[in-house]
Amino acid sequence: MSERLEQVNLTLDSVVKVDVLLRDVWDIPVMEKVFQQRFKGNYPARKTISTEFWIQRRS
């Protein structure tokens, strides 16, 4: 995500909302750890959804 933001002259500090889709709700602690490492306490609003659907990333 950081690389994408840099392409438009933004940083993670610019993020105000994140939607997270997880296949397994047991991955929520992993997601929390990543948020703590990446956002350094300045967390965006977020919505976490458990889903069986898979969305392919665009490159």
C-alpha cells in the first residue's frame, strides 16, 4: 500500500479508512499487528469483513 500511495505523493498518514477482507477471522490478530507496525499509532478507521469470496489484486 505504501508504494501505491507514494505514486500519488501520499503516505500512510494520508489514509483515513481501510476495508479489510479476511477469509479467516483468526487472522485478525495478525492484521492488528501489521496495523500497529505500519501506522505507528495513527490508525485509520477500518472495517473488517470475513468472507469466502476472494478479490484478485490489480497490479
